[in-house]
Amino acid sequence: MHLRAATAADLPFLTEMLLEACNWDGSPWYDEEKARGDDHAWRYLADWPRASDFGVIAELDGSPAGATWGRLLTADRPGYGYIADDVPELTLGVSAAFRRRGVARAVLTELIAQARAASYAQLSLSVDPDNPARGLYESLGFRKVGVVGTSDTMVLDL
């Protein structure tokens, strides 16, 4: 597996991974048109990359397999897992063909390292309680700090 930094050229793949995250249970709730038209969902990628954005792409067999990225969102335009203006919220997705191969753990571990290197104190995320990714987050130290709608907000202290 090859890990690399996400760049502006990765926006199409990051969009695919946003859809994987939104449609985690296999239900096609979002397609690209709906995601781009939903200001709340699209704020995770609008104007990618901003100066404070950071992310990781995993490649397997020369193909992009998964990605995670962190973005600072603001109280006036929060994300689903918003904590504070200085806490990046992460999004993570893995292509169906590459699941159960350690991609999510690899990209998330690298993103955590990047956040620490950038001197962030925390990372946050939003996850449905039934999403299997929740176990990964907990295994890496994320803890539940609240509920928004039907999803849990989780934080990792760095």
C-alpha cells in the first residue's frame, strides 16, 4: 500500500470517498449531484484544498483505494461532527473493492500523525452508531462526546 498526501488533483476521488462515507450502509442516499447541492455535505470539499486542509490517499495496485482528510469548519457553517473552529473534522472513505484490507486504518493513522505534526489538539468526526467504522475510530482512541441527529460526534485528543 502506498500512502501520499491528497492534492487539488484528487478532488474527483475525494468526492467519491465523500459519497462512500455518506452511503456507508450501501443505501444510495447521495450521488455527486445531491452532495454538491447540499451545502452541509459539500462543505467538506468546497474549494478543496484550502490552506489548512490536509489529507491522505491510499493506493493499492496503482489505484486509489481510500482517503481521509481533515478540514477546519466554523461555528457559522459547522460540519456534522463540529467541535470548535480550531478542531479539524475528518471524513474517511474506502472504495468497496478495497475494504477489509487495512486501508482505513492506514490512512487514518497517517492523518492523525499529520494533525499532530501540525500541532492540532484534537480531531473530530461524525459517525452513525451502526457504522462498522466506529470500531476503528474507538480502537485509535476516539471517544463519543455528543449526538447530532442520529449520529455520534467523536473526538480524539492528540
